[in-house]
Amino acid sequence: MANRMQNLRVVDAVLTALSVGYRNESYIADMLFPLARVTKEVGQIPRFNKDHFRLYNTERAIRARSNVMQPGDRDFVPVALEEHDFSVPMDYREGEEADFDLEASNALIAEEVIRIRREKIAADLAFNAANYAAGNKITLAGADQWTAIGTSDPIDDIETGKDAVRAGIARYANSVTFGASSWKSFKNHPAVIDRIKHSQIGVLTLDLAKQILDVENIYIGKAVYQTDAGAVVDVWGDKCLVHYTRPPAAGVQRSVYEPNFGYTAYKLIGETDKYLGEGGKVQYVRNTANFKQVIVGADAGYLIGDTNA
């Protein structure tokens, strides 16, 4: 029965390639939660903490027993993938009258809808203070907020975060993710401007910011979404996350068994098919994704909340 049901949905290879190849530079979810393919919808992912860097005794004498990791030295995060899909309709008359490839356009619209949903889920997960221990988060207020000129110090706040990550996983944080409004406050802060005023360009670039913070990666969440009431809202808000993340490399498939802050475990991403409705006169282009974003190393992150007044 499962195979027969699967055959009812015929994947369109051309539209799927178009969807998978689609990129929106405003989206950063796949940087913070790199894609990692899994074989089952329900399973477990190893939890990442400083036990991965414990100094074990590995010397073995002749005829002695091998050194063995104890069961309590490993922990796992349960994961259950969720299916997301979205369809865009096209009447046969619209297809005949369009001066462009309406089918391809609809495929990209469906992909964009799924992508922005992934972005929102990632932001809600990574920027949720409840996901971090007390020592791995701070909520700024009053004179400590980055919009409070003269009393706040965003560089020092981020350095505190780096120290917390190192204490938690025995490895330095290598990445900082800013919400768009937090990045604006950071780059315009006098403490930051003072660091770059003698540079050749006198403007904070991402490369200069990486040097100031001594990290390999900086990600800025620029995506916005529109509410049902028509309001335009920042996806990432005014928060900042200091974390250890190995970003995805082109053409290299990540594994959930590698230490990281988080992953997007998936079976399907960007798979596109078509089906008919309304008496055969309306064609739907549908995008399907089967994934779950999960934090596997909460100790590898330090959340700075409410950076702006």
C-alpha cells in the first residue's frame, strides 16, 4: 500500500531542481541549522556537549582490557520529522495567456513559502531563551541595552558569551548570529565605531566585525514576514546568539553525528510535483519538505536578548 500511495505523487525533476537550487540571501536558517539527511522520520540525534572533548585514558597494557566509553557519557535528542507542503494553482487559461513560464514561477513561489516557514521556525527555536541554561543567556535591560549609548558594551556582552560557550563545550564559539535590528545597533555603537575609526574605510564590514569579535562567521537575519493583518515583522527580532557552528560546505553532506549547535534533519527538501484539480482545468504545483530543526548542543550557544530598547 505504501509503495502504491507513493506512486500517486510523481516528482517533477525539472521543477525540483529549480526549487533545490533556489537561494534567498536574506535567509540564514541553513547556516545556523545545517541540512543533514536522515533515513528515518523518527529517531535520535547525539547531544553535543563538553563530554565530546573529555580527556580519556587511552593507554592499554599488553593483554589488558580495552578502554571503553561508559553508557552515561553519551546522550541523545529525540527527533520526529514534520512534513510541510504548499501548493500554487494555475488555471489552464492563465497558463495559455502568460508571457512567462508560469509553472516555474509557481514552483518558486511554493519554495519561497516553505523557506520562510523554515526561517521562522529556526528563529523561534534559536532565539527562545527557554532552550538555554541560566549560564547561557542574558536578557538586557535599561542601561545595558545596546541602544543605551555610553553605558552599554556589545563587544563585552559577546565576549562573555564566548567564555560561556567555551566553559560549556570546551571549544571556542566561532559564530555570531544577529537579528537585523541587533546588527544595526551593534554596527553603529560607539564601542564598535571606536575599533574601526582608524581603518582605511571607517565603515564596519562583516570582515572587520569578524576581526573585532574574533569569530569565523557572522550571520544577520534580515528576513521579514507579513502577518494576516498586513504588518511587516522581522523574523529574527532584536536578539543575538553567540555559538559554535560549522557552516555547510558546498557539495558536502553533513552528518548529525558531527558536533554542532544544531541541525536541520531532513528526508525531503524542495521536492516538487504537480496534480490536477477542479475538473482537470486547474493545475497545482506543490512543494514538499520533510524536516525538523533541532538544537543538539544548547551549551554551544549563548543568547543575548532584548538588545534594543
